[in-house]
Amino acid sequence: VCSTTFLPRLFSQYILVLGRSGCDQLKAYAQRLLEMGSSRWSVFSMSDLTNLLYNKPGFLERHAHWRDTSPEAIQGLEDLARELIIRAAKLCALLAYATICNQLKERSSFTVALDSSLARETPLFISVLRDTLLEISPYRKRVELLLVEPLALPGGEITVPMLGSANAIDTLAK
């Protein structure tokens, strides 16, 4: 849903659509993306979207080659990044809720584990995700979000889905 490549690609697509639809703030960026051909899909990274919200100098340094770095253009990019992150967080909340909705009659509280670098690096994302999860949860049902870090080991790391699978197997074995 909000993988490292999907949101930045969506960001580029929105810049193209908005810039070509008359949004003056994004016209120069849209034109430049069009000129780049298929490489336009890898121009922006997830850290670019985060930097637009929390570290504009970092974004500007990485994209100093762009023609238009006016405050209005940067504000347009920031607004777009904010809206995409909010929408991604709301969709993730819906997916988190979907993981427990069939169990609502059995229990009154749930914890949903999440492994998300976006949630760790973007306060807006985790805030909207938590608020939306609270908003869509039924009355008297508590759904909490647990932001879990991958388990670092000398040979690499064990991701949260792998930890969840191991816990499920361990629980079934009992």
C-alpha cells in the first residue's frame, strides 16, 4: 500500500496530472517529469516525501537541479506529499482493522503489529493511522497499534512478518 516505490510513483503521477491540469505551482515539475521519460518514476523516494514535510533543506539539496524551487512550488509539493501520506495512513488503518474484524465478537481488545519505516520516520503517518484506527473501531472495542522494529541479528534482520509467523507456529504447537 505505501511501499518504498508505490507512494513516490503516485507522487510523480499526481504532479503530472495536476501540472497538466492547470496547477501553476506544479507546472515546471510536471514538464520536467515528462521530459525524463520512464526514468520519472524513480526520481522521488519515500525520504523525499518525508523531507518535504520535515526537512525541506534536505529535499532542496537532493533536488537542486530542478528549475523551479520557488516557495510556491515547494509548498505545492509539500501539500501533495501530505495528502498522499494521509490517504496511505487511512488505507493502512482500514487494512489493520480488516485483520481483526472477524474476531470482534470474541474479544474486546486487540493489538495489531506493524513494521513500517514510513510509520517510524513520518509522525504524520503514524498519527493519522492511529486516529483512523480509533475512529473506525466499534464502540467498546479497543484496537491498538504496535509499531515493531525488525529484529537485528549479525547476519541480517528478521522482519515483523517473519516474527509473526514464528509466533503463530509457536502458538499452534502448544
